Amino acid sequence: MDALRQLISPIGFGAFKIGRNEGIKYEESYDLPDDATAERLLNGVLDLGVTYVDTAPAYGLSEERIGRFLSHRRAEFVLSTKVGERYENGESTYDFSGHGIRESMEQSLRRLRTDTLDIVYLHAPRNDLAVINDSDAVSTLLALRERGLVRAVGFSGHTTAAFRQAMDWADALMLEYHSDDCSLESVIREAAMLGKMIVVKKGLASGRIAGDQAIRFALANRGVTSLVIGSLSLQHMAENVGIAQSMRGEET
């Protein structure tokens, strides 16, 4: 997984906002961008040097838009999506059965217009330990990796117990980590020692923490591979990338 890790930029693009604006946890509401705006944003993010894009079936139009607007640049970035959760008619539903995981993967590959996904995470709800222990999700995802449809498998969850179990099989962990919530810091430390990729989600606490502060906090932790940030502003993304680059320069 070292080769894949080296391709991932310290700032990743979280593609939630280009696909969904209902049932959100952000401090402020926002309008869903039209196709032309989403296309400019996605290509502009890659032009900034961002090489990691994260999406999910539960993010509304996100996968379909990434496929339409970035498939011609597929070799330029690491692409991750998720399985297990869908968002339809204003609510999330979960299916971690073997059939459900395989069907979700097939749909994501079609929407994203790609033959292989770089990382696929189990998109677990709050009872995340049950997803690992009481479903076919893990074995199914590992089988998809064996078939070559997925380069790396991951776990996006909530609890320390679930993340510690996931370290036995996952290549990557996606977790919440910021100055207002350091409860998973021990997970980052242990996973880093095992050589896992660690992606921080909700690093700005859904907009409650300033970007500069959040980026410096997350990337100061040497175990963190990338901080995923969702934004509809290319200027803000450029500022975020600049902060990360300045930190890298300070380290050297």
C-alpha cells in the first residue's frame, strides 16, 4: 500500500457537496451546484494538485458527476468511494449483505466510469462494530479486492473498538479527528504503526473550525495520510492546499 499512499495528496477533496444538500450536518446550508459549476470545480481541484477524491453512493449526484467530469483524467488521482449506505427520499438506509455490497460496487463502477476503484470503505453507522462482526461486509469486500476491482479496502466508522478490529483487515481507516474531538488519536497512532493509510473526515467539524486551524492540527499528526475537505469554492481549496504545502516546506 506504500505506492498508493504516496499518490495521495495531504489535502483530499470530499465530494459530498457537489451531490447532496439534504440531511446535512454543516453549520450553513448551501445550494447544490449545477453541472457546469461542478465540472469547473472538480477539474480545478485536480489542477491545484489535489490527487485524492472521496465520494460515496450516499452523496447524491456525486459519483455520477465525478464519472462524467473526471473520467478523462482518471489516471491523475486516487479515487475512493464507499459501500453499505444509501441516501434516498430523505433518509439513509444500510445494506451490508454480500449481495448488497456487490451490487453497490457494480453501480459505483458504472457511475464513476472506471474499471477499478483505488479505495472502497465500509460506510458504517454508529453501531459500526456490528457491521464488522455480524455481516458479510468484510469478507465480501476482501473478495472484491482479490478479484482486482479494488486496490485497497477501508473502514469509515466511529468507535475505537470497531477501528481496532478493522486494523486486522483494512488497508485504510477514515475517521473524524479535530481539535474539538481527539477521541480517536490512539487509533491513529496504532494504525500508523501498522502501516495503515489514515484519512481524516470532518476535520473542520462540519464548518465549526477554521480551515487554517483544522489543517495545521490534522496534518501535524504524522500518522495522518490525508485530510479530506469538502468545499464548493475553488479559492478556498487553493488556500487549503497552500497551507498544507507551507507545512510540508516547514518540515523540510
